Amino acid sequence: METIKYKISELAEAASVTVRTIRYYVSKGLLTPPIEDGMYSYYTEINLKELKLIKAYQENYLPLDVIREKLLKGERDVDVDLKVDNYKNDSEFLYRKVLVVPGIELNVREDVLDKEKVETLVNYIKKIINNI
């Protein structure tokens, strides 16, 4: 099986980020550096997966220093939703980010409501929104 090779611009497009973002992530140790091949360098599917993981963590409000620590610990091939949803915030409580509808989301402390109650709450909120 041949490795897919990406130029930096191709990787940026595939991951929906900018070239500048890729360079920044490499400089900060968040993204594996490109492979040097003579005068050229290229990125691979591994880099694309790393970028998608970083973006998923960011969408769940993890700061870059926390993301870097997770990546350094080898947490690159984990279930993003599971790991991100279990992030401890500053107050040491576990929160789950729940998308209700586009533009509306809930942050629910996990020790307050279980998944079934959260689903019930989300469905209730959707009914209210539909009746507005």
C-alpha cells in the first residue's frame, strides 16, 4: 500500500485549516513534522488524523497546552468524543458538551445528570424551539 503524500497546501485543504496553522502546530509540537525527501517535504495521513484530532479537541474547548499533553502521552488514536467529553475543567468537575441544534449547546456537569436525563432534556428543548 502506497503512502498518501500531501504538500502542506493539500494537507491544509484536506483538514480545513490554514498553512499557517499547520506550521504553528509543528512549531509548538502539536503536529508531527513533515517527512523530508531531498529538497521537498511532505505530510501523510497520520498528519491529517492528528489535525482532525486537534480540531476535535479544540471544538470541545481544550486549550492547546492540554491538547499537546494528550498527544505527548500518545492519546492520538483514541475515541475523540470519549476523551474530550471527559475533560476536567478548572473546577475539577466533569462536563459534557451536548449539541441541541446548530447554534445551541449545553454544558452539563456529569455528576448532575446521566446520559438518559440529558437526552430527555435535549428532546424537551428541541420541542420548545420547534414551537417558537
